[in-house]
Amino acid sequence: MRRVGPPIAAVGLSLLAAWSLYRVGQKISLGDIWTALAAVPHGAILAALATTVASLAAFILQDYLALKRASRALSLPRAAAG
């Protein structure tokens, strides 16, 4: 069970997510989504993107510094890759 449990759970959760998106898609049209997105100010979208990039940069830097501290230094691009 330890070997097949996680893949079965992953497939089950993926099916649940697909079913949820299908149900939401029945109630909301694509046009409604585009209309709602068009109503969001461009500054808010740019701020969200900027904070997302800053957050990911902080995670990459944290990994890089942790590996450097643990004497398992990697190059920054390699640490960013995972």
C-alpha cells in the first residue's frame, strides 16, 4: 500500500479537481471571466506579478544560502532549478 497509495491519491485528487473545474465551468462562462479580469486595474495586476516574482526570488535565495551554509554550495542557477 505504501507504494501504490500516493499515486492513487494523486489520481483521485486530480479527478476531484477536474470535476470541480467542470462544475464551475457549467455556472460561469469564459466571457464572464474575461469581463471580470478586464475590470481589475492594471496596477493591481502588476503589483501581484511583482510580489510573486519577489517571493520566488526570496525562496531561491533562501535555498541558495541554506546550501551554502551546509557546505553543499551550488551555483545560483542550479539552486534556482530545484
